[in-house]
Amino acid sequence: MDATTTTTAVFAAAATSTTWIQTNLGKVTEVNHEGQTWTVLLPGMGTDEAGQATPTRARITGSEGYGGTELTDVEATWGQTIGIVDAALAAARI
């Protein structure tokens, strides 16, 4: 599977996740795809050049599997980010 197909599948899996963990970087979920465990970071608020608050996108921060751990920084599209945020909000509802 190529990198684009893999990242698309990982972001799709994150958009259905029901388990989110609070870390020092923010909320993350771990999803399994092709024998790897991928970590997806829920987006927070960033700032633009003028210092104004601006939204950021979800991102894959790493994967872990048989070959070891690989740190990555792959940004989701806005459409993928919306699905991931919706999943995290749904998981937080009681």
C-alpha cells in the first residue's frame, strides 16, 4: 500500500475512534492499520502571523510496530480533520 492510501486509511480509522487519551501534547487516539499502531493527534488552536487564534488540522504523529517506532508529522485534510474532531466529541459525550 502506498503512503497516501495508508494515511487516508489511518485518518478514516481515527474518525471512528471512541477512545481518546489526554497527553501533554493534547488528545490522541491510537488506531491499528496493516500491523502498525498509529497515533493521531486531535487538532488544537494555533496562531497565525498576526498572533490571532486559528484552527489547525489533525495529524499523524507516529507509528509503532514490528520494525520499531517511527515519528512522523503527517497533516490531515480539513475534511478528515472534521471527521476526527466529530469522533472525539462523540466519545466525550455522556
